[in-house]
Amino acid sequence: MPLQLVENAIQQTKTAHAEVHSAVSQVMINEAERGRELWWGLAKGLKQPLLTLSLLPDAVCGPANGSASPMQLRRWQLEQLAGIIQEVDRACETDDPTALSDALETRVLPWLEGLLDTLALLRFTLRTEPETAVR
């Protein structure tokens, strides 16, 4: 079950990445109001993988094998996401599509790529430790 949750979070992250990547150019060719609407829709999708990870039991992995617990990873990711959302919201307030596009490209996409890396490591850990994957 934990491995399936991580797989779901990976898929949700890939979907969010594709949507943000598409939005980078879409906000440039639309009015600022449309860019804000796109962002609001994207922001909901950014939270989805973290909500999925919240279902992971903390005993899956953690200090016993030298890594952070799933709860600690979620906390770090949520803190990062909160800062990113605030930054992109400020870019939306400027009514400059370039500012929003830049924020999506330089803040949101790298965060999603980092989240994918973290999830890939978590998946690897779960696959290499079969006794934790069945808990």
C-alpha cells in the first residue's frame, strides 16, 4: 500500500508538472486575469501529491534507515510550497504576464522537479526494503 501511494503521488506530480509547463506559455498570450485563473487552478493541483503522501504511515521509513520520516518530508515540502504560492500570488498581482510566467518557470517547475526526485528516492527505499513496504 505505501508503494502504491508513492506511485500515485509521482503520477500526480508529473501531471502537475505538465500542466504548469503548459501554463508558462499560456499566461504569456492571455490577459492577466486569465493568467490568475490558470494559476488558481494549478495551485490546487500542486497540493494533491502532498495530500496523497499524508496517507503514508510514518513507520514506512525514517530515522531507522537514516532518512527523514514521511511526516518530516511532507512538512518540508508544504513549507516550500507555501512560500512558492505566496511568491506566485505576488506575481499575479502585478498584472504582468511575464512576471507570472517567470514565477511558474523559475519557482514552481523546479519545486515539482525536486518533489519528483524526492518521491523517486522514497519509491526506491520502499522497493529495496520489502519488510517496510508491507507495513
